[in-house]
Amino acid sequence: MGEVWSYTPLQCAETRKRLNRETELENPRRTAILLTCSRAFAFCTYVSVASLFKNSPQLAQESDVFVFLWNAPSGMKQIFASISPQVHVLDFDMPYPVPDRKAISMFTPASYARFECFRLLDRYERVLFLDADILVRKELDIFPQVKHGIAMTLDPVMTTVERNFFSVPEGVNPKTTGYNAGVFALTRDLPCPGSYAKLTDWLYEKMAEWADFVFLPDQAVINVAVEHFGWQVTTLSKDYNRPASSSLADLKRAFIVHSTGPRKFWCYYYFRDWYQLYAEWIAKGGEPVSIRKDSPAYISFCRKHGLQDKVFFQLMPDCFAHPTKALRFALKAWLKAEF
């Protein structure tokens, strides 16, 4: 977040050609799964992809998994590719010009790559989007539930469309249902005006048009599209997008755990699978988490004792700012509790 970026129409046109070419696999599978991130969030996206192959092997093995990376070095791409030959890593830049507005550029271009899921329907029967900060815990059987081409969970905070905007643009119904765009499934039953590529262009176009209004640009546009195109959304159980703050009973049922908001796996919670897969990322030469907001005391403590390279201290909550949480994390790690 917060990195300055902008693209000319010519650059966007060239990016569109490249993305089209690089997603046209010679022998595509029936299903595509898309994840996307900037360099700073590559560590957690690796965990998301690795947990998919570990805990949902059936879906993973029958899918082409695309990871769209923004501003990432080649070595990082190789780490993702090491998970499976089915993982295809692409450089992502904006394929559509958008105005230079704070609400847009406070996120990286990677946030908007989820729009590409719709375009992939021109090549795949089924497409699944997974956010960067999720943990797959069980075999995912989402697609049999998708009745009319799209499935999402309700957003527990952005409960209506208007909450995704600073101010609602003319023509947008503010009171329609708000869905969370962190996990969604698509099939070719989705009503579409022409090709799905044109639908994808519509999403980018509306984001550009509403640049002065949007609060959560990607989610805002997808939510508006639901009513605009008359889509009948299959409302998925929360177990497919379960907040990490949920009760132990709810977490045990969850297919996907999502560390929404500021409380993330890498600075607040202990989840055994997440911890172990992050350690795998580090062992393969991945860059450690760099987006924590630790206190000067914790940073100084780690540097003084040479602990900054240790996975445990990279992930443990700041023991100076949150001593009780840090103690609980340490106890769970020692016991190797599930979460």
C-alpha cells in the first residue's frame, strides 16, 4: 500500500496483450484459481497458495493456479512456482488506465487483478478467487453450490453497497446487499453482455469513472455489478470466508480462514498451518514480513539479540505492546496447537 503508480493508455494496452497471451495455456484445465499480491504481501500469498495444495488437493490438482504479482523480483516468482507445476506466475500491471486518485492508488494494482477472474471465464468453465491473507483448511467444494454463475459470502462489516463508497455515485442503489470480494467463485452460468472480456473491461471502466467516490474500489465495483447485471448471487456459508477472530468452534468448521482487518496471521494470531507454511517460505529464500507495525522497543529487542531472522519472532505479536497476546502465541507455538 502507499506506493506511487500510474500508467499511460499505451502501457495499459501493452499489458492487456501480454496478460491475454500469458494466460492462454496450451492445455488448460477446467478450473482456474487466481491469487494476486504486491511484493510486500508475497509472503502471505505464498501461504495461501501452499495451503490450497496442502489442504484442498483435489481442487488444486484439477486447476490452473495463477498468481499475479506486482513489482516482484524473478526469484520470488520461482518460489511460488516451486509449489507445483500447476502454479503459473505472471507480472501484473494495470491493463486499463485509471485516474491518479488517493482512493485508487492507496492500494497497489494487484488489488484490482481480481477483475481478471471474469475474463478467465472466456477460457475456463469455473474460476475461483482467493485473497492474499487467507488460509485454506479443508477440501473446497464451492463449485457444486454455485447455482447462477457467482457465489460470495456476505460482508460482515460492509453490509450494504454504500459502505464501499465515500459517497454513492448517481445511479447506484446504496442499500443493496454487500458481499465480500475476498473469496468468490464464478462459472459460465454467469449472465454476461457478450464476452466475459467485455465484462472485465466494464469493471475497470467503472472503477475509473468512480475514482472520486470509492472507498474499497475493487469490492465496490463488483458489488454494483451484481445489481447492474441482475446476477443472482449464491450466498456462501461463512465457513468459506471465516474471519480469523471467530470462535474455536467456528474455526474448526471453516474451509477458509481470512485474517480480515488489521489483525493478521503475521502479527496477531497463531495458526499452526500458517506458521509452518510461512517457515517454508523463509526456508526457500522468501522475504520476511515487512509490513508489521512493531514498537521501537520490540524492534530494538530483536536487533539486540539477533532475533529478527527467526520465524518465531517475525510472527509473534509485539511482546511490549501486546504482552498477553504474545504469551498466548508463544504457548500455542510451543504446544503446536492447531490455532
